[in-house]
Amino acid sequence: MHILIVEDDLDLGFALQRTLKTIGHTSEWVRRIDHAPPAFELPPFDCVLLDLCLPDGGGLDLLAQWRRDAIAMPVIVITARSALDDRLAGLDGGADDYMVKPFAIEELISRIHAVQRRYAHQSCDVWSIGDIEIEPRKYVARLKGELLDLSPREFRLILELAREPGAVVPKGELAQRLEPLGDPVEFSAIEVHMSNLRKKIGAHRIQTLHGVGYSLTV
């Protein structure tokens, strides 16, 4: 999972990055609105942690801009503002969750996973797509109850396709998601990993839209 942190507090920012790294998630951290990636350059983040009070403006303005630009990534507001009006403004403004500081980072991590499940239309930590089961937090996948022997890249590919079964995921998006902090993976490498994945789960379960990307069938 790759997470964007928009938070000006140094201690909290470092703590969030450190915790996310220990559980296997990558992250990018910015402390100002004008340091956040523009909508047209946003990489495919799995979740955003957004403070409302930033040195150069309000986080809700940034959130409103993303929603106007049809950016559908999950956003969790993290803020010291606890008034009901503030909470309603955050949720009505497009946030998926709202946490008041101070909070337990462990709870925040659970909420990140919860919004991820909702975006993937899954009700629990075990994602079911036809006869495939995926446990994102354990890096485990099964086919008809049998454990699949997947490489890290193969697991990441099936996880990305499983976020929206039946929908085509563009190659460019997959290339970024496989290496969120580095150079995008070359399309030729994706094709090799996808070929290996097909052999392990059945070629009929992954459809190719030539020149565009791939989809996971159910």
C-alpha cells in the first residue's frame, strides 16, 4: 500500500512514516498544500492522510479540488478540529473518514485498511473474487482454498486487479503501483509477470485489453 501524508507536524509525520514502513507500506510526506502533487500528476496512492490546518491553506480546499477533478482515492482527515461542524464539513466535503488528534496510530492503521476494503467492495480482510481469496495484510492468496505460490510482484499485480474486478487497470497505473517510490516498471516486465500469474491462476481469469491494460474476471 502506498500512502500520501499531508501533515505539517514533524513529530507526527515521522511517526506515521515509521509505522507505515514497519508494516510494509510505502509513503510520501509533504507539509504544505503547494507541495502536494497536482491532480493531473497524482500517482495512484492507496490512501491519503490529510491535515486540515496547513501553513499555506486549508486541507478541505485541497480535498475539494481533488473531488472536483474526480480523484477517487480514499482520504482520511487527521486534525485537531473536533467540533461537530468541522467533522460534518470534512465528511460532507469528500473525506472517507475523520480522526481527531491525538489518536492512536494503531487505530489509524485499522481505519486505513477499512477504507481500502470499502473501495475494493470487500467487507472483511479476506477479499473474495470468485474462487480466489486474497488477504492483503498477510500477503497471501488462495485459489479454491489452495495457497498460491506468488512472487511479490505477482501478488501485487493480482491485488491491484482485485481492487475492482472486471474493470480494466491501465498498464501505466500498474507500472507505477509496482514501484511507487521509484521509476515505473517497464511494460515488458509487467507482461512477463502477468504471464507467470496467468499460469498460476488460470489464463482465463485475466483478460487483456490490447494497448490499454488488464482485468481480473470473476
